[in-house]
Amino acid sequence: MDATPRHQFDAVKLWEASVSFGPPGRAVPALQETSLSIKQGEFLALVGPSGCGKSTILRLAAGLLEPTTGDVLVGGREVKAKALRLGMAFQNPTLLPWLTIEKNVMLPLRIVRPFRHDFRRKKRGEYRDRVHAMLDDVGLSKFANHYPWQLSGGMLQRANLCRALIHEPQLLLLDEPFGALDQFTREELWNAMQTLWMKRKPTVILVTHDLKEAGFLATRICVMSARPGRIIDNSPVDFARPRTIAMTFEPDFVALNQALREKIIAARSQTAEHAA
Amino acid sequence: MSSYQLRRRAWAAALIVAFFLMWEVLCLSLNISDLIVPRPSQVFTVMVQRMPVLWPHILQTLWTTMIGFGLGVIVGVVIGVLIGTSRIAYDTAYPLLIGFSSIPKVAVVPIFVLWFGAGPVPAILTALAMCFFPIVVNIATGLASTEPELEDVLKSLGASKLDVLVNVGLPRTAPFFFASLKIAATFAFVGTVLAETVASNKGIGNVMMSASSNFDVPLVFAGLFILAFLGVALYVLFSLIEQRFVGWANRRSDAAA
């Protein structure tokens, strides 16, 4: 807006953010004083034992949740300001059952600024072509006019990804979107995701249980401790791009995988001690 | 239309015909006086013969019902949306609403007559009072039970509360809404006729009252038949609209797009 040079903002910044659920006094902590900065264009993977607050971080960044204490900034401003255009894909496809696949994928264009301004005028022309091109990319063009219940789980998840990407988000939040897919579909979508990221360089936070997936896609992997979650390890992933599935069998990659595995196992056993 | 559906409709029609045939045969064989139970053939004859006289009354009942029903839908949707979207409104307003809906509407008609005089207004108001409650309950339930995951999809896109309501809440609630419309339409008829019987000089309810005081029993039954027919017609109308708009909620193979 003004003439002063813009600061280099982190795309997402958590500062000692804690989240707890439930009434005061009996509150259950989900995330503990977590600080985390994600730079513009970074592809961050969050891994850790289940229930450790990985999804909580995504929900904080999406503005679906407010931190109990601490701060969350997106695009250098508070989350509510919606400084970055956001795309989100959940673990469940969460497509709206009363809309066809085409209309489901078109949904963000109807809601998100600046697209919603033109929606009425362009929904039959430009926007429709855009949706169809996207569906074509993931092999769903024949199913544009089907309803979600007529599609298989893998197809729904692809449509779900299309919906998260159609409005060219600057910040992409992915909550295990590949989790429920078969091995081959998953690898196919990893490739698609990598291509897309290399082309547009959105900032991505990917929550996953799959270490191979994290290593294949991410520029940095954060390991979280068991509930209440904290970030206990931060490792950059420097393999050359485009990465291939074959590469995931090379010694360097396997070594990274193994190191991460041990950290998570250590984090898990801590909970076991706590519980005991 | 599939042959299965066709067969089902044929059976439904056969059942109706059989019902009237049984009635006719029973009346004839047991020699029942038409002052007690007239035969269907008598009723239909009376209906056709008196149609010029009955017609204005049918129209009267129909338009008062439709206005009462229309107002009931508006009131029901507004209250339903308020209650369904706000936890506080849900908790505070429900007891009052249930209290109101528990009042027998027969008891309210004299009050309406006292306020507005005999005529169409009490009929409209009674129809409204009868039919808005099922709509409120269904809309509120539909909205309150909307999956938070679906709302999250919209919220993460930066949607306003109104966006969420229009794009998720209301479509999600539509099947509940249409189900309640079918009930509410028949309730509205009951309301109108109730008011007409108590205090009115026009309408099917009034015709039946005066006919029964003249011991013109076939005409009373003609009135009943007409009401039943109107009720069925409205029900069918709303079923058709329902299929058009919320076909997605019926996952039968023949409902596929």
C-alpha cells in the first residue's frame, strides 16, 4: 500500500502458540508453546505420532481455530485478515453431496475473493473451462457431472485436491490428503503435487504419517512430540528436483527415513512413560 | 419410469378402487342407511351434481389454506434458521415453541374470531398456527446437525456466516425442509377447515357443518372426499418439487443424474 519497502514476511508464523480444548481448569492441552516459521514458497511436512497436534497447527493457520495463548500470523498479518489466499484439503474428501463434482471443484471460485466478484459472469465460460482442465489433469473429466456418492474413494480425493487448488492458493494446507489411497494412486498424486508446487511455488504445509511422502515432497520436515505437541526436530530435505519414486529407494533417502523414524519412535515412547 | 415403479403405482390405484368397492358392497349388503354412511357412488353423484354450488367453497378453502401455508412456511423458515444457527436461540426459544405447539388449535380459533371476526382471517391464522411448527423443527434440526467438516471447508476459504448458511446449511437442510412441507401442507388444511367449521360462512368446513345440521350426510361425505383429494394433490405437488431439488439425498439408482 505505501512506499516503504515491504518486509520479507514469513508465510506462516507461530509464536509460542498453545491450544487447549475444554473448559478452563479441566482443559486438555493439544499444542504446547510451539514456535514455527514457514517461508514463502516452502514445502513443509509435519510428521509425528498420532494425536500430537499436527492438524491443530493446520487449523490454526486456516483460522478455524484460535490459539489459547501465543500468536499466529499468516502473510505477516493476523489470520483473520486473510492476507494469503488459502486452499485446504482434509483427510476426508468433504465434498458437498448435493453438488456435482464440477460444482464442488468450482466452489472456491464462488467464495474466495477476487474470483467471487466475477463468478456470476464467468461460471459458464472461463471458470468452467478451468475446472474441466483441472479435472482432466487428474483423470476425472468424465465424472464432472457425477455426484460425489457415485465416485470411489480415490476419485473423491482427487476431486478434493482439485478443489483445494482451483483458486491458485498462495498457502496450501494439506491434512493427510493421500492417506486413504492405494500405493499407486498415492505415488501418482505425489508426482502431480510436486509438478504443481514446482510450477507455482505456493507455500505448503502437509500433515502426514507417511515418512516417504514427507521425504519425497517436502523442502523441510518437522517432527512433533506426542501430545501436547511440540516441535522436536527440524530437518531440511535437499534432494534434487524433480524427485522420482525410484529415488526413494536410494541410500540417502532411506537414511533420512530411518532417522525420522527413530525420532518419532522416541517421541512415542515418551508418551508411554507419561501414561505409565 | 421403470416397470417396477409402474407396477407399484398400479397397485396403489388398485388399492384405492378396492377400498371404495368394499365400502359400496358393505353398505349394500348390510343395508346401511345413507343417513349413517352413504355409499361412495352416492357421494360422487352428489359431488358432481352440487359442483356449481361447491366450487366457490372449494376455492375459498384452497386460497385461505395456501395463504396460511405460505405465511407458515415463511414464519417457520425464519424461526427455524434463527434457532438452527444459534445455540443460544436454540436453548432459549425451544421451550416456548413447544409450549405454543402443544396448545390445541381448536381452543385458539374462538380467540382469532374474537379479534378478527368470522371470515377468512381466522382460517388463515389457524392454518398458519397448525403448519409452522413442523417446519421450524425440521429446519432447526437440519441446520444444527450439519457436519462441522462441511462448514470448515467453507470457513477455510474465508466464507462469511451468510456464505456458510447459503452454501452448506440451507442445501444440507433442504431434504428436511421438503419432508416438513408435505406434513405442513396437510396440517394447514386441517387448520383451515377447523376454523371454517367453528366460525365462517364460506369454505368446505362450513358446507360440511350446515350439511350435517340438515342431515344431508352424502354432502358431508362429499366435503370429506374433496378435502382428502386436495390434501393428496398438495402432497403430490410437494413430492415432485422435492424430487427436483433434493434428488441428491435419494441415492437410488434411478435418481442418478
